Amino acid sequence: MSLVDDLIENLVERNALDLNGTFTVTVVDGGIRVRGSITSTLRDQRKNKQILKIAVPVDAQMSVGPIVIPLPQIQ
């Protein structure tokens, strides 16, 4: 096996990621706002051990530009 194969096996094939959380999506003037929290746990499946456990707060706002819908000309 090559070094890349070993790296992919150790990071992707051997580990599992558990995600739990809640989100609130709100429509605001000019876009949307997402608030909530995520709890993430990275587990090594081969050794059946938790490697990393993280609680992440989420507070993001995304603006959306104007949407233009072209209409056919009515005569």
C-alpha cells in the first residue's frame, strides 16, 4: 500500500462521525439566519474508542441577492 492509501484508510474507512444537534432557520430581511448547536463525536471503529468530542455553537446569517424572473412579453 502507498502512503496515501494508508492515510485514507486511517482517516476515512476506520473512523466514524456522529452528529447530533438542533437548528433554527429564520427568514430575515435580505436572507436567512441559522442558529443552533452541533455535538460531534469522532470514533475509531477498529478500537471502538472515542477520539474527539466537540460541542459547536452555530450562528450564521446568509444574505441572498435579488432574484430576477424574466417574463415573456405580453402583447
